Amino acid sequence: MIRVLVPSGVLGLEFSKEALQRGLANNPDIIAIDGGSTDSGPYYLGTANSKYSRAVTSGEWKYLLAARETADIPLVIGSSGTCGTDQSVDWMVEITKNLLRTTKKDLRIGTIKSSLTRQQVVSALQTGRLKTLKHAPDISEEIINDCTGMVALMGVEQIQEALARNADIIIAGRATDTASIAALPLMSGIPPGIAWHGAKVSECGALCSTNPLSGCVQVDFHEDYFEIEPLDPMAQCTPHTVSAHMLYENSDPFILYEPGGYLDVKNTTYEAVSDRKVRVSGGKWIPFPQYSVKIEGVRIAGYQTTSLTMIRNAHYVRNIHTWVEKLKQFLENSLDEKFGVDADTCHLDFRIIGSEATLGSLEYRSSQPVEVGILSIITAETQELANEIAKHINPYLLHFPLSDKEELPTFSFPYSPAETERGPLYEFCLNHALELDDPLEIFKIEVFEANG
Amino acid sequence: MANLRDKVFKIRSKNAGPFTVTVDIFCRNQNSLKRILGLLDGDTLSHLYNVKKDSFEIFEIPDLNVIKISFPRTHIQGSRLDRDMHGAQFAELLNEMELPDNF
């Protein structure tokens, strides 16, 4: 039996320290946690930035390092620093080394880097090793060469290699959510259908229980089944909470694609072992003839400057759609004269907060709000131009009249300057799988002394 | 007139990667699930989400009384015209879907 302690769904989102201690008392074989996701958007991969603050990340990691020390077992983090680029791995290593400065012990840190170069991806495209996944955008060499960040999602083989090299702390780049949890059970001979299914169910920590905020869960991987229980005494795993997790952020509730194959959970059984522990069996693993890893990439699709205007005047609120339409037309017509550009390359988006800012053209309801906000988003080919256009439109957002017959109105801006520079607009542009002859082929694995 | 949210436990939506949105409808029982499934044809969903009707994948999960609907995003997550980074508000259109009088 292999026991995996999962402290939470992601490093940076809190977990119960008491629950973690309870987990340690049960003698787990490994602590595994995820560090990232694309769920907060393309910016993070575009810039190799972490979504969570350094202080919070370091604070939680300190607890996990101490827990590792107590139990003397490996600690693994996948998708370090949200996006899992090579820089994100370096960032996490630096945090780790800082925390370990006072440790006397010789600890071994393993890093697995998964950033891809443009050359690697272009060459894969040319040799037919890039396969299109569902709803993938069209790609070309030009698009790949435009990418500012590209990563491959590792599976278990790469983490197993670092474990085999006796790393105490494994800091992995981009990985599937499940890989860090499934690695040790698979290495120890647990059948893949059981290992991947248990990993999927526990990848968000206690989200598969009645108290998601408590974070910690424990998964016991056996030959024919796995058992999962939350480590917060007030939380419960029930057949319903556990099986419902297959739905989460997964487009197909029965199939989960991983490097090298897929998990099929159509014929699985969930039984309550107690009022808080569930036993699951029946997951099937179907290997692909060719090993492949999913890749992600983002490119810059322009530069943005935004502003927010608030309108409380009842006449203008009532006629807000007409006002925005007239304003947009007027300003778009001015772009050529003022800047020598047109509305095809410079985009002026005005989102009416209080009306359809959330759903856009899908919105079907309307009612009279007390006030509206106008979120202006300027997208241009350079930051300088986006800033210039935002400054140009500012007086009109302040004073544009509905008709020639009325006095100039004056609206409200909540801050000065009214414009906020947003920087580059990043866009996801890959949804592809990269075929590999060897799972370790493109991943850079190193194991070194923490204090070395 | 009743809305779909009045007849179910909950409806939620979320990204399933940057290119797909997935909606989960937690029905109250098997009978209700079947009746709701009958309402959710391609035309109805296409009208709600302005996505081609053959792009919707509809799954029935009888053990959970859940209907899952996955469809491609019209605007890729985080791209210029996207308005909902997490895809979480798409569920509201189904929550508010008006039900036939005799439902």
C-alpha cells in the first residue's frame, strides 16, 4: 500500500495545519501538491509569474518542508509557480534554499524543467510530431515563433526519474494536476487505473470532501482499489463528493487524458468504508501506442490601457447604449487623423458595467440600473499607442454629449490618472500534443544538494 | 414562470482548459434529469450560448443525477474579447432558463 498526503489543491491557497499534522501521524510515503493551472489566464505563462504571492507561497512551503523533515519522506510540487516555466522552477528553488539555509542536513533537491524553445516546437511541427487536440486554434511557424512562453505538461515518468535519483524535494515545472500524486504509486506497482483515478480525485485536496477549505486529504493506493479520506476531522468524503470530483474542470466526466494514455472511469464503484472514507475501484487505464505530452503556449496579442468611467445621471444611464455607440463611432473615426491607424488594428472596447459587461452579446435581460460603469479597454500594437489613445479618449469619456442640443455633461472617474497601463495582452495559442520517443526526451532533470 | 434553477440542486460552469467551458447541472432525481435532458437540445443550447449546435457534448451521469454540457469557447480564455476568465458565469444563462408552463 502506498499512502499519499495531499495538503491542498494548490500551494498558496491555505490548508489546515492541524489536518496536516494528523496526516503526518498516519505515516504517509510521500507529500504531493500541485502549484499551478491555466485557470487564471495566459498572463502567468506569458510572463513566468506566480499567481500567488511569494510570502504566502514561502509561508506554506515552509510548513511542508517541516512536515517532510518530520516524516523523512519525499515532497513533490508540480506546476511550480502557477505556470511551471523554467524560471518558475528557479523561483521555487530560490524560495526553498532560503527556507533551508539554517538546516544542517544534506537535502537533495530535484528539479524537472519543462519549458520548450521555439526551435523545439517549430521542429516538432515540421516533422509532424505535433498533434491537434480538441478545439485547438490554427497554428503556424510564425505563431510559434511569436510565443513568449511554452511548456510541456509532464506525466509521472519524469517525476519518477527524480525520485529514483533520491531527491528529497522535487520541484517540477508544468505537470498534469495528477502527475505528482500518481508518480510514486505507479512506481511501486499500483495498477495505473487505480493510481491515476486516485490522483485525479485528490488533485484538488479536500475539494472532494464536504469541507473543501480544510485542504488536506490522504489517499491509500492498494492493488485493487484506493481509499480516500479528508484529514480534517470535521470533513467527510462520501461516494457522492468523491465521484462528483471527476466532473470538475473536466470536459468529459468519464475520460481523463494523461501523458501516455487515458483513464476511463465509466465502470467504477464508490463505496463508503466509514462515514468519512470512500473506497474506489474499477478505473481502467488505456495506454496509447505513442507517448505524447500536452503543450501550452502564449503569445502577445497587443498592448492594453484601460479606464473606468462612472455615470449616475439618470438621463445618460437611460440612454447608455446610444451614448456608447455614438462615442465609439466618433472616437474610431478620429483614430486615422490623430494617430494614422484604424479600428481594425486599434480596438476600442467599451463594456457597460450594470448592463452586459459579463455576458456581452449573450445577455438577454435588461433593466434600468441606478448607475453604470464604462470599462474602456484600448488594445493597440504598442503600449505607447495604447496609452496615447487612452489619453485621447479621456476628455470624451468625461464630457461627451448625447446630442448637439444638450449641454456638455461631466461624469465621474474614480482615480487619477484615469488610465491604467495593463501591459501586454497575452493569448493562449496552442492546444496540441507533442509526440516523444522517450518520456524524458525534452525534460531537464537535475538533482543537487540544497546547501551546495 | 419557473426557471431551471428552481428545479435543480445547482448549476455551475467552469473552464475545462483555455478552449472549453463545461457546465454541470445537478438534478434532484433521475426522473427530473430525464425531463431536463429533454429540454436541452442543440437548438436551445445554441441559442443560449451562440455556439454551433453540433459543438455541444452532452453527458448523462446517472449515479450523480448530473447532466454535463461541454462546448468550445467563442472567445479563448483571456483573449481580447473574453469577458469571463474562469468561465464561471456561463452557468447563469441555464440557471435562468425559463421552463415550459407544464414542466
